[in-house]
Amino acid sequence: MDRRHFLRSLAGTGVVAGTTATAGCAGVLGDSSPEGTILGPPEQTRGDPVHPIQGDGMPEFTVPDPITGEDVSTAQFEGERAVLWTSFYTNCPDGVCPALILRLRRAQEVAADPTGTNPNYPFIPRRVRDVIGPEAYSDEIAFLPTTFDPERDTEDILREYAGQQGVDLDAGNWHFLRPESYERAQEVHDEHFGLEIEKEPADENENLEYRFPHYGLILLVNKRGIVERAYPRGPQTDIEQLVDDVQRVVTA
């Protein structure tokens, strides 16, 4: 679903695009979850900026993965894998993007070793440990962090960043997506996620040519291609809760 179609769909629901992303305001779902979803209804709004929420289709776009050398489409996972998506850039100066990648990486770890028997994956949420057996589900989820700074986030930089952040590139379920140009990155984030990406001058002490504002959005999408959860405050999202949500969606 592109942003134009997405925003048109809001007109029929009476949701205002400028609604702030706070629980309990207009736009909160009712007592039942949208058709095709697994998790119960959260307290949520469309947010400002407007972004997909539970019940919306995962936006469809195709972007290269420079590490694997393939073009990756969000549509290719429908019917096959759940998806955990966020946006980031490796030159992030304030810890927001590492916090987003940490949450995806934790979910990747637990997918590979749900019961915590592998000492390389020590973080196992109690709720996950108590309800599932030893079977891994790494091949049932895809992690799609998308950079909005392709000019600096080259293949080599992304490989180095993966090592710094503890990402397992050999698991076959992680794709660092890199739009072909800065303009394409703007298009992907604006049209599909309602996120306006604009360079701004960096502070003198950051030793950067430019920086970006942060939105911190994480999306969890089920195997039917439907959004289950939007986490607009991704860096503050409880890791255990996010991993629990992922496990429930993937293994349902």
C-alpha cells in the first residue's frame, strides 16, 4: 500500500492525519482486532507523522540488499514469513538507531534459540521461555532495517555495522536494505510510511557533515502481510514485550 492509497483510506475512517501518537486519543481501536491479525487490539492512533498501524497492509516496495547482492521486496515474504521493519542510519549520533537495531537483533537471537540453551543467546524473555519449546523459528521471520542514508551506508559500512551491533548476517533472515539514492530513500519512507526524510546540519561536536531527525518507528507484520503492531517509540519499546509479540505472531 503506497502512502497515497494509505492516506485515502483514512478518509473513510474519519481519522485525522495530524493526530498525535498518544494512547487514548481519537483513532484507538475497539474491543476486537482487525480481521487477519493475531494480537489483541493495542491502544494506538495513526500518529504524527501518519504511519501504518494494526490492520493495515505492509507497504510494498523493492530495495537492494547490498550485502547479499539481491533486490528484496516486502511482498516476497507474504505467505512465507513475518516481518520486523525499522529505518535507521549508521552515523546516528545519539543512540536512537542502535536502540532500534538492538530490538531487532534481540528478536533475531530469540528466534534462533527460543529456550536459551545456546549460551550465545542469553536474552530469553520469561514469557517466551514459559510457553514455547526448543524449536527455532528463524526461517519464519525476516528483519528488514532500511537505511535512509544510502550515500554513506555502503555495503562495507553496513557489514561493519552488523558486526558492531551483533547482528547475525549468516542466519539468512536479516536484510540491510539500501535504497539506490537519497531521493529514493526519501520516496520509500515518505510514500510508504509517512516519514519525511530531510538532511539537517549536524552539531559542531558531532563531527558529521549532516544528520537526520529520528522517528523511531518499528513495524511487526504477520505472514499475511498485515501489520500487527506499530511501535512509534521504538527506542523506548520494552524489549521483552516486543520479543513476546514477535514470537506470538510468528508461531501462531
